[in-house]
Amino acid sequence: MIAFFMDFAIVAALVIGITAFIGVITNGIGEKFFGRKEKLKFVKRSSDIQSGWKQVGGNDIYKKRVY
């Protein structure tokens, strides 16, 4: 009975993991090939909103990269 639950947990983890991985890959492919000029729409909007903010904390080691 323990073996059944172990097998069930392993298969469930694999199904969830593979599904999540394929979703990320598909999203990346979709943005790359079908995004056209809107690839960086949300990144640009976020940087526009944050442009007047003062920098706080750290030595820029956690600064968000702009693609």
C-alpha cells in the first residue's frame, strides 16, 4: 500500500512538473515568434511606472534585468 502511494506521488509530481515546464516553454515560443513588437510590453510599462522611484537597499546585485 505504501508502494502505491509512493508511485502515485511520483507520477503526480512528474505530471505537474512536465505540465508546468511545457507551459513555460510554450509561452516563451509564443512570445518569441508571435509577439512582434509587443514582446516587451509589460517590461516597458513596468519600467515607465518605476522610472521616478528612488533606489533603495542593496548594491544593485538584485536589480531586475531588462531583456
